Amino acid sequence: MLPSGAPTARVAVRRHRERGQYDRHTIRAILDEALLCHVGVVSAAGHPVVLPFVHAWAGDHLYLHGARANHVLREAAAGSEVCVTVTLLDGLVLARSVMHHSANYRSVVVLGRAREVTGPEEKLTALRLIVEHVAPGRSADARPPSDEELRATMVVSVPLTEASAKVRTGPPLDDEADLSLPVWAGVLPVGMATGTPVAADGLAPGLPVPDYVSAYGRPGRRPPQESP
Ligand SMILES: Cc1cc2nc3c(=O)[nH]c(=O)nc-3n(C[C@H](O)[C@H](O)[C@H](O)COP(=O)(O)OP(=O)(O)OC[C@H]3O[C@@H](n4cnc5c(N)ncnc54)[C@H](O)[C@@H]3O)c2cc1C
């Protein structure tokens, strides 16, 4: 983001620019709802690689974690630029004409140079935020990481200063001439659903399923869209 509040040229949405959004609130709400992200770097061998990760954010930074040997994190920590994307698919948009089919979605692209988080306090906070991002409440229940586990884990932080959101909502946009075609058109809402929890073998007896598991949901999920 430039001091004027405008996006940098690299993240300015050009196609359907009216769908581009750059405000902190929109970008962070999409990052919160998305369970996972995809992180792309150009590897040391010179080819692009994109891997899925779990993320969390705080303030103006996105946190990622993984094993010290993870090659995406190692490239990122060594100063390579990363591209982080998340996508929430909200609906399939079925138009009367093939060419006007689309999707309702909210997605984010973040570009930037990461830094390795080495301060023990920030590292622990980042790991707690990542656990809480997956299952809010979980970090109060599960055993915290040992020193050895912390040493084996790399945490990197990516600035959220160069980021864009792109959001499509609404019905299909058919050409006027196609509106009378005898073809059903509309939106099929899509969302993430969880199933029935499956307990691990050997659980201590009498442990109830925590509320954050039985009533799992992503924050900020919008109500299902009405088909037009
Ligand atoms: C939903 C989800 C969330 C995840 N979250 C995290 C996270 O937060 N932190 C984390 O460290 N890891 C996470 N992973 C696993 C991660 O994607 C990598 O597989 C793992 O970190 C190993 O990375 P590496 O560089 O050591 O892999 P390597 O085994 O060294 O990678 C070598 C090659 O293996 C292939 N490869 C590696 N991973 C994958 C993959 N996931 N799918 C397909 N091919 C692959 C690629 O071709 C890659 O270039 C997640 C995976 C999923 C599916």
C-alpha cells in the first residue's frame, strides 16, 4: 500500500477493477476465514514452487510456520520474495451462456519479503495464533511446544503492506439477448462443511468433545447467498 492508501501497481486489480479492495478490514477478514493459504516462491534451483500452509496474522504481519527443513520457508527466510494467496469460494455462478459462467469468491494476494521470527516471545505468539486460527480455544487445551520443538520449527513473518482482495458477489451477468433462453441460471452457494468428530484411539476416558470442535465454524462466514 502506498502512503496515499492506493495499492502498489503490482497488486492493483486490473481486470474487473471494481472488484478490487485494499482496505485492512476486508483483507484481514478474508485471511481470518480462510483456513489455509498457498505460498509461492522461486526456489534456489530457479523454478517456482507453491505449497499449502496454515497462516495467522497480527497487526501488519502474516505468520507462517513449518519444519526448519521446509524449502519454501527457507527461501522466504533467506530473503526471496513470496506470494501468499487465499481463496474463499462462495458460489458457482451459472449463466445462460457458457462465456458468462463465473464464481462468487473472496480472495487475497500478498506480495513481500519475509523475515524469520527469532525472538522467543514473538515466535511463541505466532505459533499460538496459528493454532487459534485453526481452532479458536485449542491453545488453552493442548500442550505447548517444548524448547526442542521450538528449535526445530521455523516461523516467518510476511508484511501485509502490499496486498489486494478481489471480491465477486451476485447473480450471473448474461447478455440482454440471452435472457429469454430456456436455460436455468443462478448461483449455487458453496461453503466449507465439517463432519462428525472422530475421536483418536486411546483417549483418556470421559473426555467430552470440546465446544470449539462440535460447533466448529470459520469466523465471519457470510450467510448463504440467495439464488436470484
Ligand atoms: C492444508 C495443508 C496445510 C499445511 N500447512 C502447513 C504448515 O502450516 N506448515 C508446514 O510446514 N507445512 C504445511 N503443510 C505441508 C506442506 O504443504 C509441505 O508438504 C510440507 O511443509 C513439506 O515441505 P518441504 O519443503 O519440506 O517439502 P519437500 O518434501 O522438500 O518438497 C519437495 C517437493 O514435494 C512436493 N510437495 C511438497 N509438499 C507438497 C504438498 N503439500 N502437496 C503436493 N506436493 C508437495 C513438491 O513438488 C515439492 O517441490 C500443509 C499441507 C496442507 C495440505
